[in-house]
Amino acid sequence: MSTYGGDSWVPEAMRRKQQVDHVLQDVHLLDRYSDQWRRLSNGRIACLVCPHRPVLDTFPMLVIHRKGEKHQAAAVKHEERDFRLRNEIQKRTALEASRETETVRSNPQRTQTSSLPACSPLLAATRKRTAQVLAMSDDSKGMRYSSTGGDVVPYTKQKFSQGTPFFSAAPSQVSTQPMKVEKTSTNAATLQSDSGKQKKGQRDSEPKVVSKEDQDRRHERERLLRLREAGWRLDGNGKWFRDESVEFDSDEEAPTDLS
Amino acid sequence: MFLYTLTLQRATGIVCATYGNFTGGKMQEIVVARGKVLDLLRPDDNGKLQTLLSVEIFGAVRSLAQFRLTGSQKDYIVVGSDSGRIVILEYNKEKNLFEKVHQETFGKSGCRRIVPGQYLAVDPKGRAVMIGACEKQKLVYVLNRDNAARLTISSPLEAHKSHTIVYSITGVDCGFDNPIFAAIELDYSEADQDSTGQAANEAQKHLTFYELDLGLNHVVRKWTEPIDNGANMLVTVPGGGDGPSGVLVCAENFVIYKNQNQPDVRAVIPRRQDLPPHRGVLIVSAATHKLKALFFFLLQTEYGDVFKVTLDYEKDSDQVTELKIKYFDTIPVTSAMCVLKSGFLFAASEFGNHALYQFQSIGEDPEVESSSLTLVETEEGYQPIFFMPRKLKNLVQIDDVESLMPIMDMKVANLFEEETPQIFSLCGRGPRSSLRILRPGLAVTEMAVSQLPGVPSAVWTVKKHANDEFDAYIVVSFVNATLVLSIGETVEEVSNSGFLDTTPSLAISLLGDDSLMQVHPSGIRHIRADGRINEWKTPGKKTIVKVGFNWMQVAIALSGGELIYFEMDMSGQLMEIEKRDMTGDVACLDIAPVPEGRQRSRFLAVGSYDSTIRILSLDPDDCMQILSVQAVSSPPESLLLLEVQASTGGEDGADHPASVFLNAGLQNGVLLRTEVDMVTGQLSDTRTRFLGLRAPKLFSALVRGRRAMLCLSSRPWLGYIHQGHFLLTPLSYETLEYAASFSSDQCAEGVVAVARDALRVFTIERLGETFNQTVVPLRYTPRKFILHPKQKSLIILESDQGAFTTEERDTNKREVIEAACAHRNGRTEEDEEMADGENEDPLPDEQYGYPKAEPNKWASCIRVLDPKTSTTTCLLELQENEAAFSLCAVNFHDNKELGSLIAVGTAKDLQFMPKKEASGGFIHIYRLADEGKLELVHKTPVDGVPTALCQFQGRLLVGVGQVLRIYDLGKRKLLRKCENKNFPNTIIAIHTYGDRIYVGDIQESFHYVKYRRDENQLYTFADDSCPRWLTASLHIDFDTMAGADKFGNVYVMRLPQDVSEEIEDDPTGGKIKWEQGRLNGAPNKVEEIIQFHVGEVVTSLQRASLIPGGGESVLYGTIMGSVGALLPFSSREDVDFFSHLEMHLRQDNPPLCGCDHMAFRSAYFPVKDVIDGDLCEQYPTLTSELQRKIADDLDRTPGEILKKLEDIRNRII
């Protein structure tokens, strides 16, 4: 049984609903501007546009208030302020970004200029070791092997294709090969990203010429990781020792010490 | 993510079978249960088993029995299933379906210990049926007839006894006395109470007789007696005047006759000579053959030997005096045997192909025989009797029904570079194992191929008289000549046929009742039956370019686009009726066949080069007026109007009104299928399908007496109606140019076709099947295989438990044969001769099985097979009781010179019962040299069984028990580099992608593992929250895995996107290391996104597309030998449509055996986002009212629904 009782409650209820809807027609519009008013804890409503924050009892009252001259004037000012604020945010974000890219560009130069004088060997050794340690931890996540061969693939999250989703809308696009492997000029395969992600664009804009130093560093990093994978560990003095839980060929020799 | 599942090939294995007169005629049929499918089979006149009906029941059939009410002519089928209900079915011959006569609920659904369904026994006089559970419960239903002679069933009477395990039940034949059921039971109440285990050792099996008192309407335990503890099966002995009544108890090594108030009569089952002494002989299946004055039993042992058992008894006192067991023949081990009255034996094999045998004799010749009278008891027990299996003598195999059961592993690849990929599946067990190459399409049997003097352009067959059964001539047209061949005992060229042979032909046909017509470019030649020839010449210099005809009407198109229409008049003359100028040249023509009871067909279809198809009327009132036009994507090449006769659920199992379909083969390779309105000629409901690169040429053919369509594109296709579905299936045959249907006394329904310079005659077999097979036999049970990417060869692991290696077997065989020759124990000279024959031609192991060894003895081999030639290029038998279990191809990053290597994981001395740790395992590393030979590089011992292997970043990942290890290639062995010991049970599957590793555990689903290079550590970061007993696994994408468990579920699980990103983006990498586990497992849990209960154990999952250029689907193969696909939906609309269709079918078409569809698909986990195509495809089998009702509810027409079903099927295969 319905709360209205009787057989003909439906049209009655419909009519009532229509009436209520009619009354609240304007009120529904308010939902769109929910940032311009706030419901207070006592159930009343405050207008956030007018500077003096008038408090109104009901939604219809708020609607009428919003149509008032005073409110309209305040609304114009409010909008202007909003616009200025957005502009400012945009400007600052842009500035921040350009500063970052500058730092990145200036970085290699700085390392060059700050190359250490030959007279401080201890410092140089420390730096080298730090670089090695960093190299290992930094790029550890960044190294991948292609699934087909043993080639090492530098990996970054942005560039790594997670394969075309299996349940994509166009199943015909699903390739049998999960990853597309492509040779680049640096003789290392990169995994192609499937969709033009934003970050990819950023990557592409980077200078493509990889300096010899970078390459050396990468090779060195790769060599260290290979050794680590093979079960060699570094002690505090830069000497390699065998991990006890790892097996080696009996004639395998320890790699040259880092020191 | 919604998936549509469809069974591509129904289960082929057989669980149980029964036989009887289900159609009510003289013919006997066989009902077989293939897990969740119920099939009705019948051997046809040629001795081929035909499937009359196949119904998916969405439940598990556990037992079948057949009974007949006294005086009735027809048998009913009783089905024991997992539905908790007893169902009685009747076969309706007219509608070709099983009708549910009764369905009584007695318990919960599911295969439970104490819910009946496992055993069924019927009273031989058809008065009662007993349905039993494995434990405790037994219910008896009284069967009777009401006033209208309809079958009635009583409420159940209980015959429960708690704490008993039931091994077998059967009805005892005691004439028209109260029905009695016999059961082998074991009371475990004492054993349960006694913790010392002494009572368990002393537990004793009993044979118990239950009597149904029809007067008092209750069941009593009438008689119980201890029997051998090895007893496993009961067989009813005929009684009530036909025999002595009672039962045969089949026990280990013995068959015992037992009855109330009679002494036991016991005989020993003869043993094979090479059987080890500790092994017993058990009977696994039985069949009774009963004639008026004689009956005998065929019992089959677990080794495949069939024995004929006969009873001697005194006719007046029914006292059994002798029980004789005589060796009969040896056939592969069966799960059921059916002896038909027509002299056939249907053997439903346990594994591998089923067979139909014909009786040559009933084993009257002298043979090794054991008898109850000659039974000798010594101090060590009864003295055994030995025999040697020999070749089939009493049986001869006449048909073979292919069975894939069990599919052990399956891969899809296009190794043969054909249009569609092939499915390579490892099937079978022990000596009957095989590699089967499945190709989508119907199998074709080539009857004849003959070379022709030139390259023919067309071929026709023609009868001399409309009422003739067979064709009289094959007419072949060449560029400048026509060759006429007459069909008789042989096919030879004739010149007196009246056909003009100096010109090419455009059409040859029978016209009217008995005159022939030849259409050639310059005219029409009409050859009357009395030899008179009427010739019609083309006007001017015009030539005939296209012809359309049926047996009353002919339409020709002249060059320039003129159409002329002829009709036969009453006097048998061909009269020109009407002309019409088409705007351009005509590309093709066709006239529909004359409908039954009419004088002419109403429609002429004309295809033009401007890519339009027109329907013209042939009615005298509006002759040659255009009725409708359809524009198509490309100029049509060939047209065929195909009439589908009205059906009311007859042979093809579906209701549909008569309709005409216009089929058009377009030049771009597309086949267009449009329905033609019978009255107005309007075209509607167009369906298209791409067939191949060549424009399809369409021909009409006869398939099972119905009109079907042959489409010749880059491969031939056959369009036909099968069980209510219109199926368009490729034929596994070469490209053909032109074809015609062919009928002669050797080949009733064949096709004659021309291809290049040869004439080919073939027939199409096993309609309704999706795949055809090529079989390559293997030596032992295949376990796993890989496709070698470079050499395109298959590397297969085979291993058998309790078997001898080939060398041992050969030596043993030689010794045994020598010993047998030395002793000559009771064998006749004839047998000796046969034994001599055996020396030269040994008994094939497929038929006779391997000799048995101790259970901890293994035989195993690694095989390299070239699939193109089906030859084995290398076969390595493993020595020292090793058995191979896992393999993979691996490229080690440090060893470029060795190239691609093969890693094989083996176990040594593995024993399951009682479980014993294997004394270790090995990882063999092989190099695949040229010519496909394997060379051992080295062999590394490991401390367990390496059950999973996978390449990972240029090294080898190995799952050894609970441990996941990374190995690198050393000089003398593999070097362990890293390990993680924290996996729950046994690792059985490893997949990798990037630096992520997906590990499948035997009991606990998947674990996601990450390898950290800088730390040289493996971290498990996510796992499943459901314990799944994994049987198959498939990597889908970076975060997603699909798996199948041993309870018959398929599921897909995905790592949530945010977790995946977190793992990949972790800047320090420390999180993964220090994170706490959750729910006794990994810190993160994967989500289940797909869940579906297949109902059969899925053993392999593969991603593949079976149609060229089609979307990928997940294919699965099951233990029961079925192959299915899960296709992802591409649009939300389709999902809505199919889920509504599924919902309606669930309501309006409940499964046959009383199960609930939703409950079945959600048997272990609720079904999630999968729509059951098998249920949706039952739509055409509904009555037309029901079809219309459902279609109305879906706001569509039945035609649209059928089109949708067809479309989605065509997207898979």
C-alpha cells in the first residue's frame, strides 16, 4: 500500500510532485552554482558572492536574492576576481615550468664546469662512488629486457607500453606481439608507447644528441647492474665479493675493483 | 569488459552410455552423456555412427539408465545428474528432441556425498528405479501407468542406511515378483569410531538386496552377505524364466555369481602373461547380450581385455552350476559398452577415439577359459589362469568416432601459413595419445581425382529423368569443347548423348521430366527424350553470356544486356515468353527452383556490373517487371536463390516457415545473403560475410536431402542448415573452380568439382563439426609442448607413470613370447600359428595398451616434431626413471653462440601414492641443432621437481616446489642467482612481461612478482584473495591474467590501475620491500573481473583469432575434449542485447535435466560479466511462438535475433 492510500494515488502523487517541481524550478538551477552559496549548519543559506554574506532562510528566498540588483553587481565583481586569480595561477605555473627546464639544461654544463681539479683525489673518489651508487639505484627501475632477446632496454614509465588493452573497443587492433620493439639510433631498443600520451611529447622535445659521457655512464651503470644480477656484491671499499646464496662457475673471476 | 562464451567443439569424451529403442521402431539407439551434453547416436546402414541429437543440459550427467514399461514399444531414459532431481526423458522422433516426462526433486544440487544421482538402477521389468548417492541415501521411485497410458512416477521411498559407502547398484531380474535392487555397500560406522585404525582394516564390503514391496509400498533390506573387499561392480543376470536371476559380482581377479539361497559360484579372471604378480585385474565395464534362449555377458578389464561370461544352470531349479569366463577380444579400455541387436558393439572409450565394432562371431571357438569347476585353490590362494592377447577375432571395427579427450595442452599458430591458424592439441593418454592438428572447417573425403585433357571451365551433372535417383552424365566444358562422361560402373566418355561437343557450354540441365538442355554461346539445344533435337539460335551476332534456369524455366542474357525468358509449355516445348533490355551487360542470373505444387518460380535475380541486383517477376501477369533492387558494394559475380523449406522441428530440430534467400557472391569476396519476400519479392534482412580473396561462385548442392549452397572462393565453403542453425563452414579442401552436386550408387551425396586440370569427386562428412583433425600418434601421455619459433617445430614432452620404457618393453615382450612358445599351455595349434604371426606383426599398443609396471616407475621422452611432414626428427627417451614435466625455450644473454636453447624440467623417482618426495629433479639444457636434433648441453640437479620454466631477461626462471629461482647458464651447469622461497604450495606456471613476473601456484592462483636488479631480489607484491586450484593460465596484458581452475571455472583477474602505477612509480623502491602483507599474503590484492563456470576442467588457455583479420578471443581446451572461445564484446549495445536474450532463455527454456542455468554457471563463484553463448544458441531450437514472444520482448524480430547470433559466431570462427 502506498502512503497516500486508495486506488488513485498515482495521479495525485504525480500532480503533487509536479507542483513541487514547479515551485523548486529555480532552486534546481542553483545546483549549478553550488560554489556561490553555502548551506549553514542551522539549515539556512548564505550567499557567498555578496561581500556582506547575507543569510537567507530558504532556497526560494535565495533565488529572489540572486535576482536583486545588489547581488548582480557583486556577482560581476566576483567574476572579475575569479578571472584574475585564474590568470595568475596560469602565469605562475608557466614560470615554474620554464625554470625547471632551464635547470635541466644547465645541469650538464654545471657538472662540466665543476669538474674537480686534479689536486683533490679523495673528493673525486667519493664523488665517483656516489655516482655509481646513485647510478645503480636510480636506473634500477629503468632497465628492462625486451621479451624476445637479451637486449637491454632503457625503461621509463612514460615510454613503456603496457600493450594494447585486451578488452579494448576495437579488438582487431590487438596485436599478437605484446610489445613493439624498435631500434633507435642509440642502438638500444625502446618500447613504443601505444597512445600519444602527454609525457611522450615532453620526452620528444628533449635534445636527442646523447653525449658520449652519458653513454659511458649508462654503460657503466649497466655493467654494475649486470654484476649485481650475477651475484657480486660491493663492500665498503669498492671491492667485489661473492654473495653466499648465489652460485658461480668455479673458474669465474672477480671483476676489477671499483677503487 | 564483457565476454561472450561459445563452445566451438562440444565435448567428445563419454562419461556413461545406455542403449534402447528410444524412437520406438526396430532400430536401437545409444544415448551417451559427455559431461554436460546428452547425445543420441545411431549406427546408419553403412555402419557409421550418426548423431541424431545433441543437447547441452547445463549440468553434469552422472548416470544414465533406460527402462521400458511392460508391454510398451518404447524406452525411456532416466538421468541422474547433479541437479538433485531425477529426470525421465522421452525422445520425440517427430520434433527430434528430448521431452522431459518427469522431474522430481529430492535433494540439494551439486555433486554431494549424500545426494543421490551417482548411481541409477532400474528394475529389468521397468517397474521401479533406484537412484543412489555415494553414501547413505538411496531412493526408489515406482513407475506406473495412468488411465491414458502415460508414465507416472510415485513419491520416493527411502532405502537409506547411514554410514555406508555404495560402490555399485543394479536391479535384480526376478520376473514379476517384487522388484529387488542389489548394492555393494561398505559400513564404516565402526571404522569411524575406532581411532586405532584396526576397525578400518577389518571393514568388510557387503552385497545387500533391497526389496520393494509393491503391496505395502515400502523398501526393506532383504538380504545381506559379506563379499570380497575387491568387489566393485554388479551385473544383472537375467531371470524370470530367461535365466537363473541373481547378480554377477565383479571383484578384483574374480567374478562371482551370487543369489539368495544359492551357493556362490566363483571363477578367476584370466590374467595377461606379462602382468606383474602384485597387480590385480578389475572389471571396468560390462554389457549384457540377451536373446530368446541365450544370454552372455561381455566384461572388460582395466587392461582392455574383453571376456565373455556364460552361466550354466539347471533350467528347473535355476541353480547355477558353472560360471565360465572366456577370452573374447581386446579393445581399448571403455567407460561403457553397448551391444546392439543389429550385431554392433559400441565401445565408448575412456580416452581417445570411440569405436563401433561388428560381431563376427560370439566367441564359440576354443579359447583360454576359466571356469568355476576347474578353480584350484592352493595355499597361496586361487591358481591364476594366463592368456596372451591376440588380434581381434570376434569383432571387427567398422567406425571410429573421433575424440579429443583429454586435451592436455593446446596452442594456436599458423605454422602451415594457411588462411586461418591451426590449433595444435595434445590429446589422449598412454599409448593412445596423439597430437591433433585442428583446422576450422568440415572434413572432406575425396572419392576420385582424374586428370582431364585440358583446363576445364565448368562442370555439371545431369539426370536422364526427373525421377532417377542417380545422375546420368557429368558434362565438362572447356574453352572450345564440351566433354560428356556417362556415369555407370565406371565413368567414361560418350558421344551419343545429343550434346554438342564442339562448343563450350554455359549450362547443362534436365528440362521437364525427361529432356535435356544445353546452353552454349550461340544458342540453346533442347534434346527430347526420343532423340529429337530442337535448336534455338541467337539473333544476329549476339552471343549468350549468362544463363539462369530451373527444370521448367530458362532465362538467358545476351551480350549487350538483353534478357530473354523461356518456359516449357504443356507439350514439352521450350517457348520464348518475354524479352527485356537491361541497361548494361548482365553479370549473373539465377532463377529460384520451382516450388512444390507450382508450375513456375516467381523470381529471377539479375546482377549487373553497376553493382546492383534486381529481382524480376516471372509471373505471366507482370512478366519481367522489376520487383526490387538492391545496391551492393561491388559487382556481383554469382547469384543463387536458395529455398529453405518450412520445418516444424523435424530432422533439423527447428521451427521455421518456408523462405527464399538470395545469395550473392560479390567480386570483392563478400557473400551477401538476403531474404526475399515470397509474395512481393522485396529484399530484406541482408547479412554479409567475407569469404576469401576471390569472388565466391555459388552452386546448389544436396546435403542430407536438403538444398545447401557451395561457395567457391579462395577456399570452398558450404552453407547448410544444421539443427536449426544456418551454418557457413569452410571445407578443408583445395581451391576449386566450379562444382556441381553428384549422386551415384557409390556416393549418394557427393560433389563433383574442377580445379586446374583435374576433375574431383568428394563427399562431405560429419556435418555440424567445427574442426577437422589430422592425427599424429605419440608414445606416452603428452604433458606439455612448445612451438619452436625459429625452426617452426613442436617440442613435446611425454611421460607415463607405471610404464616401461620402450627398450624394457621390447625385451620383456620377447621373453614372454619365448616363454609362451615353450609352455604351450592349453593353446590350440591355430593359436600357435597366430602367435607366430604376432612375432612378425606385433600387437599395436594403441589397441592393447602398455604392460604395467610399478607405480613409481616412469617412462618419458622428449620429441621434436616437424608438423608439416608429421615426422619426428628427434626422440630422446629419458633414462634412470626420470620424467619430464616442464619445458621452455630460452636465450641466455651471455651465450650468444649457443643461440636458442631448450630447457626441460624432470623429476626422478616421483611417487604420488603414498606420497613420497621425489629424490630430486633435473633441469636439462638442450641445443636444437640442425635437422631438428636435440643435443644435451648440460644437466643441473635441483632439490625438487621443476614444475615450471620460463625465460626472463636473458636468464631462466624456474619454479621448484615452493621456490622461484633465477638461473644463469654456467659452463657445467646452471647457476642459481636469486630465489624467493615464499610461495604457498607448488609453482606450476610462470609468465613474464617486462620486469614483472606472474607466478601461478597449484592451489592459490596467481602471484605478481617484481624483480629488482639492483638488489637481485624477487618481491611478491600482489596476489589473489581466492584460493584457486590453477590448471591453466594465460597472460593477457600488463596487469591482467586469465586462469582456469580444476573445478571448471575460467576467470580473469586484474591488478587495480592505482596499485599498478604505485608499484611502477615507487621512487625509492623501498615500499615494495617493507610493505606489510595482508590476509596472510601479499600487500595488494588483484580484482576478479571475469568469472565463468565452464563445467569441464580447462587444461589450456590461448589467445588467438580463428578468422583472418578478426578480433582475438581466448580459446580454451578441456579434459572432456571440448574447445571453446571467450570473445570480448565490442559494444555496449551487444552486451545489453545478449544479456537480455540470455535472461529470456533462462526463463523460457530451462535446462533439460533439471539444473538451473544461473546456478550452473555460478557453481563455485557467481558468474561475472560473461554471457553464455551456448544458451543463446538454443534460441533457434525453441518453438516459433516462443521465439516470437522473446523477440517481441526484445523489440526485434526472430530473424534479427538469428542474424545477431550468426554474426557473433562469425566473429569467433
